[in-house]
Amino acid sequence: MLDFLSAYGAFAPEPISPPEVPGAFRRLLDHQGSMTSVLSAYWGTGIVADVTCHGLSREKVALLRQVILRTEPDRMPVEIAEIRVAAGAFDDALLSRLAGSPVPFGRSLQLVGIGFSTEPVGFFKLSASKALAEAGGVAAGAVMFGRTARLLGLDGRLLAESVEILPRVREAVREAGIG
């Protein structure tokens, strides 16, 4: 899953344990709920997805979707992510609607009545390459934290896998005088 980082020139994420993830980042990453809901509650605003890449297929992965999640209305980047939807998880009509939608993936599922939970698989940190920093609206070299996760249907079947990277938390925004 972490191979998508190469598109941002980031090649060396360092695996870390949950206790090694700093406070606010850990609260945003180490949970079993919808990342969109968690980010929306944390930032106190709506979240929208800028879809940077998407593709449909009939292979092992039915939909690949790369996004930058942003707050509304100021459009501050709060997550860089890739979702890989498992083949057979959803019908073709829903996959087509999900592909380029500006609605974040988890919120889209909630809107059509699909319940799910998130299972964190692993956590990592990395230094932002120039491209990753640009996507996240931070300085190159900034330390970012992320996770890999599995989205499971209420019946326990795999719906999707994700890589989610957080470029900032409120404390860092206040220190930098942003927002």
C-alpha cells in the first residue's frame, strides 16, 4: 500500500508503534471510525475531497482513488490518502459514483447507507518530500504521520484498504500562525 508515496517522491516511511505517534496525531489515526467524521469533528468543519487520481478496473482492486482532504470553506489540506476498493465490494454503479466524487469516501458510504468500521493495520512517520509538502501545505522536510487501514463492512468483509497521511494538527497550525 505504501507504494503510492512514490508519486509524491516519498520513499522511506518509518514504521512506528501507536505509542510513538504524538498525541493529537494519534487521536486522529488510532481509531476504528470514519476518518472523515473524525477529521470533521476535530477541525470543527466540513471536509471535502480533491480527487487527484482515480481509476476503475476489474482486477483485484476495483477502484483506486487518491485524494487530498480539505477543510471547508478555507480548503486547508488535512489528509493525503489513497483508497483501494476491493473487487466485488460494491456494484459498478456505486463504484462509478465514488470514483471522482468530491465527497470523501467514508462519507459517501454513509450517505448510501453502507455501514463500516476501520481497522488500523500500521502506523508510520516520514519527512515530507517537496511534492508531499506541497500537497499537504507544509514545508518540505516537515514530519508527517500516517496509517494503513482496512475498511470492513458490518459483516466483517473487506471493503477497502487505505493509506492516510496527516500533514498537520491544530497545535502545529497555531504555532505556525495558520488558519
